[in-house]
Amino acid sequence: MNDKPPAPERPTIRQVADAAGVSLGTVSRVLNTHKSVRPETRARVKEAIRSLGYEPDSVAQSLRSRTTRTIGCIIRDITIPTLASFVKGAQDELQAANYALMVANSESRKDRELELLSLFARRRADGLILSLSSEEDQEIVEAVKSFHLPVVLLDREIPRSADSITINHAEGMQHAVEYLLSLGHRRIALITGKADLHPGRQRILGYHRAHEARGMAVDPDLLRSGSFLAEYGFRETSALLSSSDPPTAIISGGMDMLSGVLRAVRTHHARIPEDVSIVACSDCELAQFVTPAISVIYWDWAMVGRFTARILLDRLQGAASPEVRALRLSTELIVRSSCGPPPASSQTVRHSVTEAGP
Amino acid sequence: MNDKPPAPERPTIRQVADAAGVSLGTVSRVLNTHKSVRPETRARVKEAIRSLGYEPDSVAQSLRSRTTRTIGCIIRDITIPTLASFVKGAQDELQAANYALMVANSESRKDRELELLSLFARRRADGLILSLSSEEDQEIVEAVKSFHLPVVLLDREIPRSADSITINHAEGMQHAVEYLLSLGHRRIALITGKADLHPGRQRILGYHRAHEARGMAVDPDLLRSGSFLAEYGFRETSALLSSSDPPTAIISGGMDMLSGVLRAVRTHHARIPEDVSIVACSDCELAQFVTPAISVIYWDWAMVGRFTARILLDRLQGAASPEVRALRLSTELIVRSSCGPPPASSQTVRHSVTEAGP
DNA sequence: TTGTACGCGTTATCAA
DNA sequence: TTGATAACGCGTACAA
């Protein structure tokens, strides 16, 4: 019966059936716990499974079930510590539900994103977690919409087209600016990404709100909105610090921008917080262990990951309402030692500039 | 012929064939560039493919080809920045060769590792990158050996059973210790993992070699070999600093241990490098941006990732010799500001202790 | 050069 | 309760 000389390969359900002296259908029923199997045969089949070390081939299962139990995830760069935390959180949750996560780095490049999107399509991912470089680019938005799969956008919003989980950057930024204002700062710089992406847009919003709440005008020169990269943080911090009327506080408005900002501060031999106060967006080892420790707008990235996975799993298990879900997570201001009152010398300068505002 | 009412799904090769008015075999030949296709029909098929937006289903391909173009990777924790760099490097290389990488965190737990190993088996990974928690545990070693797949061990060695890429920690450590000795230090502590794992074992070896080369005995109390975790670094650093005869230099012998060591140093209000010199193993943002910047034993993790992928790809493409390959990467000592001469007060103490050695 | 038919390992339907 | 059989989508001998 079992005449297969060159078969050192993995056993199939067929071989288990032969070994147990039953049909392949019966083995399948045992595996999937269909009750209609006599206990006696069930035991015999289980024994055969054990002795052969049989494990179902998930590729074949996928072909049949039209489901891969695989989630695709496109992020900027897994090397960014906060994103790694996110990935881990999502992965833990997904793995517990027997799903695998496949992560890919886009480097924020549109071509890579489109490529990866089609990669995940070919690989028949069951769902997608996306943190794309644009919320508006038609090609990308169309590509996302064309997926008839559960998609969760991470810190992005494409209204009415996909579930999303976002951070309340506006609120967090407003609190941070209010805090700096309360310390006496009147020239607070914000360096962040462009307003065409949720995080940049919301941070700018919060920045404005905090000023408005005090009836203060915003000096547009203090608002640097171009990129989230550390390199941009370095460049703009350098420019700000060497300007004729430098800020007394700088907010590093990107999750991995802080190193660039700190590098510039050191290059300019500015002391923190004596010469300039610093606040960063999202916590990291660097912010905690640098001296002085940097105050941050905090949220739990791993939890965001778990939530994201939950949303996805709910959709996949049909346990979700048909409407688009949009979760928004609050932030918390963690005060450390990087903020103090503005240097006394800036007091006079301050006024002349507030007047020079728009 | 094409009576499939509810078919808003992805087109199959079948539908492409119908659309082009050829048989399904011909479409397959076009897709796989089998030359024996008349240019005219080839064009017609390509047009059909384009207009239907057809993409081959890689699940079905996998079932046929018995290959998934997927590599499994088990590491301790993707959250460790250095490992994230490794993963990224490997991923870049693999993606270029049209392979996908599936990463899973083991938290160094044996049960998780076995579980993940069997997960990757079920999912029919084509190859594995493993950085396991043990090189000796029989159950694990057997599980690894039982895979008839290309496997590359990351910074681990199981002789004669799988390719491996390791870091020359012994050499790196020896240089680091020699450097500290040359600064005048005579009581240099090393905190690292157990000797049952390559990195710990090799670091301890290098530590001993550097002492031997100077004819110096090693005070066993200065060698703390228990774990690579930051928490262990914190504990042992605390213990060392509050001992009656503290070290004048401490080597943080784990890729993500530094934060723990630094935390302990600060808790004890010790100044770096005035009171204690510090060297870390493997570079990271933290080491670079903390003040003073920490000297490190450096190697390029992303390159290790790319090499690892290369080894794997060579095997998968049959372009590798049958013998087991064992690549070993050199390290480089990056001197920053965390090391200086030992404090003068330690001079007298030093001698009494060298004599008290084993 | 092109079409047909089979098999990859499952699950599910339908008879027995 | 169980066994035979038809898909799932693709690649490939083999036949035409």
C-alpha cells in the first residue's frame, strides 16, 4: 500500500489515512474536530498523526480556504524604535489568534509602497496595516481602496475608506505648548512634517490652538513643517538656533527626529534647558537616558499595535460593525528635565518679535 | 463557458485564457517565458493579462512548486534596535531576490522557539534565520537538525549542523580590554551573558586573553556572566559599584544592556569617565547621544543581515558548496568619551586586590 | 506551437 | 459514521 521509495518528505494527510487504515476524509474530519467520527477511529487516526509527526500543510489549506492567516504591514522603517514596538504589539496579538505578520519597510517611498501593496495582494494577505507616505496621492488611495480586504491605517486617515487608528497629536501638542508657555516661553519652535499627513497636520493644529488660547500670534518663522526625519530636525534646529532671534524652546515633532535635534543643539553648544528647552514627540530610550532626560509627549506604541491587531481581527472574524472605525488614542505629557524657564536675556527680544509677527 | 455569476474576485489564469482565446497552458507559458509561444499569441495573452489586471496567485504557485519564497526568522525581540537593523538588512537583500521575511520574537523562551519552529514548518518556509536561546539544548538542536531546509544561525554555533554567521566577540572584547588596560585600568568588570551561548562565551574568552597577554590574573568577582538583559546590567553594575573594591571600568557585554548599566551608574552618582569608564558592546543611538558618548565595540548589523540573507540565498539557489559555512565578522573599537584613566584614588586599592585574586 | 490532463495537499459535499 | 470525489489555481509532461 505505501510503496513510496523516495519519500523522506513531510507526511501528507493521505499517508496518515493509509497508516490509520481510513480514508483521507476521515482524517480531515478528525483534524477539524467534526463530531461525526467514532471515538475508536478518532483515536486510531490521532495515533497515526502522532507517530508520523504529521502537520497540516498551511499552503494547501490556504488554497482551499482562500485565506492565508497572514497580515501585511507597511511602515516607514522597522529600525525606528517606536515602530518596532508597534510591530511587536501587533504581532503578539495576531500570533495569539494564529495569524502571522509580514512587515515591509517603505522608506516612505511611493514606488516602494505600491510595489509592496501588490506584493501583499499576490501573496493573498488577509488584511493590511498601513502607514503610508500620503493620505492624498490618488494612485495610492486608489490602490488601497481597490483592496477588498480589511485595512487599518496607522496614524493616517483616508475618510470613509478604511478603519484607522490615530494618535491625538493635536491634543498632545497643545498640552506641550501650554506647558512651555506656562514656564514663560514665548518663542516656541515646532519642527515637524508637512501638513498633508495626519501627524504633521495635527501637531500644527495643536500648536496653533495653544497659542490662540492665550491670544498669542504664531510667528510663522518658528513653525518648520517639512519632514519627520532626524536630518530635517538637525537642519532646522541649527537654523533656528543661529537665527538672530532664536526660540527659547524647541519641539521635536517626529517620532525619530530627536537625535537630529540634539545633535544640532550640541553643535551650537546650547545648554538644555538653560539656553533652550526641548520637548520630543513619542518616547524612546534616547529621550530617557540622555542628559538631561527629555520631556516627551507619550503614548504606548505597543498598545497601539495591539489595538490595531484587534480591529483587524474583529473585521476578519466578522465581529465588527460595517461602518468604518476610527480609533483615536490620547497622549500624556511626561515631564523630565529638559524644560525650564526661558533664559532671561530673551525677555527683551521676545517682545520685539511678537510684534513683528503676522 | 464562463458561467460564473458571483465572481467579482481576482481573475485566475483560466479567465485570462478565455479572454485571450487560448488555453490555460499557453498563458502559463507566457507568464513563465517559455520561448515556445508565437509572438502574436504572446501579445494577445499579455493584453488579456493587462486588461484583467491578472496577477498569479502565489499560494497556488507555492502548492505546485513546493516553495513559498518565504524565510522565517526567530530572534529575541525586534524591539532591540540592533536586531531591527539586522532584520532590515536581511529583508532588503531577500526582497531584492523576491523572498519575503517573516520575523517572530521568541523572548528567548524555549517553548516559544519550539512553537515558532513548528509554525514555520507548517507554513513551509524555504529557509530559516535563527538566533536561538541555546546552542546545546537537545530538544532545540534536534528540532533545528530535523529541518531539511537551509538554516543560518545568527551569532550562534551548532557545529556541523547549519551555516552560521557570528561576530568575533572575542577579538572585539580583547581589544576593548586592552584599550582600558592601556588607560591604566586594572580592575575592569565585564557584565555579559552565560558562557553557554556564543556571544557570552567569546566575550569572556577575549576578556581573559587580554589579561593573560599582560600576565594579569582575572579577579572572578569582576566577571559577571548571567544574562544579556538590561535588568541584569543594572543589577550587576549596582552591585559592582557598591562593593568595597569597585571596578574602575565596566564593560556592558550585551547588545541592549547599556541602558541598565547607565541607569545604575547614575543611581550611584558615579561620573563617566571620572569615576568609572564604560564600554558597550554593539553601537546604538543611545551610546552615541548620551553624554558622554559611550565607546563601543562596533559592527554593522545591517551588513550582518545582508550577509545572512546572502548565505541563505546561495543555498536556496544551489550555488553553495555542500559543507557547512561559518562566517565570522570582525569588530571595530569606536572610542568616544566614556573612557579615561582610572580615578587616582583607586591606585592603592588596585594593588591590594590584584593580590587577592585567585 | 498549442491544448489536455494530472497532481500539489486540503476541505467539503454527497453517497453509501 | 465513513469513503469517494470535486474543487482551489497553477505548472508541466504529454499529446496533438
